[in-house]
Amino acid sequence: MGLLDIQERMERLERKIRDLETDWAGQYDKFHRLNMRLAKRAKALEEAEELPEPAREDRAGATNGGRGDISPLAKQLLSRGRLG
């Protein structure tokens, strides 16, 4: 095993390490964004639970143009953050 072989092997290993670091940074970013979305959703649920019953109804009515007749599907989508 000559000096050139060792140098080539070292360069390959360095490239692999850089690729792994890039992949790790991307995965960490995805995890961080997911964690922040979950925390935001949990906070919204906690705040909704703290509201008295009439305030919850007013809040639900405001999300669909002031109407209180929101469908169960719309409620589910709103709770998931897909609407509104």
C-alpha cells in the first residue's frame, strides 16, 4: 500500500464524512421543524382547553366566517392545521 493509495483512501473517507454531515444537518433540520410544529399545535390545544365554553364557540364561529355550523371534517382539518 503506497502513499498514493493511502491519500486516495483518506480523500474518500473525508468525502463520506462531509456527505454524512450534510445528511445529518438535513435530518436534524427536518426534526427541528417537525418538533416546532408539534409544539405549536400542543400550545394551541392547551389554549383552546383553557377557554370557557362560550369563548370556544365564538372562536369556532370566527374560523368559518362567523358561522357556528362547522362540519366535523372541517373541525378535524382545522385541528390538524390544514385550514385556517
